[in-house]
Amino acid sequence: MGSINEEERKGKEREKVQVSAEARIENRVVAVKDSHTDETRRVQLACNFVNLLATK
């Protein structure tokens, strides 16, 4: 009987590790998307500034 509880506990621990790993991967993907968005925004602002200077 004790071995069934042990296996169940190990299974739950494995599941927690899997969920944790998936969450870390998801956070990295979001961070990469955010940094890409920031870079795009900076380039757009720089282009706007250059265009503004060129029109004066």
C-alpha cells in the first residue's frame, strides 16, 4: 500500500516540475516578444525623428 502512495507522490512531483518548466519557457517567449516590440518601437521613433528633421 505504501508504494502506491509513493508512486502517486512522485507522479505529482513530476507534474509540478513539468508545469514549472513550461511556465519558464512561456515567460522567456513573452520576454523575447517584449524586447522585439521595444526594438521595433525604438526604430519607428528614430525613423519618425529623421523624417521630421528632413521635412523642416
